[in-house]
Amino acid sequence: MNNYKLIIFDFDGTLCATHEAILFCIKKAYETLDKTVPEHDFADATIREGLGMESTLKALSPNLSDAELQKLLDAYETIYLKEGEQKSAPFSKADEVLAELYAAGYILTVVSNKAIAAVNTALKHFALEKYISITVGDTKTLRKKPDPMAYNDFIKVKFPLINPREILMVGDTPADILFAQNIGADSCWAEYGYGDAKSCRALKPTYTIKHLTDILAILL
């Protein structure tokens, strides 16, 4: 029997299949601003690092000024809010998994490097928000995973009596596994997601799941 009380889920590549939506919106943002679209494989690999969109765009276009980068980021976020959900979907049985864990008494949270507005909109659209106690997503001031700020400033404050050893972080990228390590929690690598397999395995996550439903065997 595990002693976990609180589960932190990543969003992209863990709860929701969004990779193609992200690629589409990046391409359209570059086209909207008449900029050269990054080569597909380079964009694909950069997204898989799970660093957040601002850092992703910096990696894709390191020569852009801060002002140009901000315009590109703003264009991406606007496009994603309008069109991203149409090209995204929860992973199979996500609703059932969250419902079972919620019914079992786990506190369920989401920490994402995705813009908070996009995460909240998607959770509502896919009828998953009713299971989630707190959602932390990218804002102008939030330091992104693997930095522990999302935990220290939001989750720890709301649930001060829960020890990090009673927390399990579920995510698909190195940023998620390192985030767990940085807050002193166990990690569960979502192998079905978008993170580079070699990099994720090298970080030695506590658990590995091949499908989202596999988390039930660990927790129930």
C-alpha cells in the first residue's frame, strides 16, 4: 500500500494529447508574423523537452529580440486558445482514471509549463476540471518546471500538511521527473507521452507507465 496523498499531473503528453496541436500553432504563429517556420523535426524535438513555450521559441529562434519573441509568444497563445482544443484530446480513459483516483480520496492537481489560460480552458472543455483541486500553469512570473516554484508557491501553500514523500508527480518529460526530484517527491514517467525516452530513463523515475490507466495499478 502506497502512502501517497497528493498526485501532481503534467498536462501536455500526460493527461492530454496535444503534440500535433502545439506543432500546428507554432507553425501558424510564425506564418502570421511572416517569419521562417522552423524545420519540423527540430520543432518536434524541442517541444519534447517540455520546457514551456517561451523557452521553446527561444530555442527555435535564438536570434530574435525579446520584443520579437514576445510577439511570437503572444501570437502562439492567441492561436492556441482559438484552435488548439480542436486538435487536442484527452488520452484514453483520462476521465475514468481521474474519477477513480478522486473517489479514492487522492488530492489531484495539475502543474504544467503550458499557459494557465490554455490549461484551464482545456480542463473545462474536456470535463476534467471537477477532479482537480488546483491547477498551476505558465504565467509571466512563474519559473517553469523543473524549478520547484509551482510547488513551493502554490501547492505547498495550499496543502502545508502534506509531506513531499506523500506526493507523486506524473509526467512525460525530463522536466517533470526533475521537478519531482527537486521537491523531494516520487516520479512516474508517462512513457506514452512526448519526452525523449533515453533522457527520461536516465533520470531513473520511481515508476514508468505505458498507458495512463496504468497509474491505477500503482495507486489503487
